[in-house]
Amino acid sequence: MIVLAVVCTLIAGALGAFLEPVSFSVALPIAVMGGFILKAIKSRP
């Protein structure tokens, strides 16, 4: 799961580099990693 989160964050960072507003290029990888963190917290018993 950690490897998948890292790979998806790197892909989001690469895709975000082509977005025009700089805020999107910064926020997209953070949002992807935040989604994985929330999923990990919710899946705990």
C-alpha cells in the first residue's frame, strides 16, 4: 500500500507539473497522499 501511495503521488506530481496555476501543481500530490492517509486511518480497527 505504501509503494502504491508513493507511485500515485509521483504520478500526480508529474501531471501537476503541466498544470498552469502553480497552486494546482503543488496541491495535487498533497491531495493524493492525503487520500491515502485518510484511507489508512479509516481502515484501522
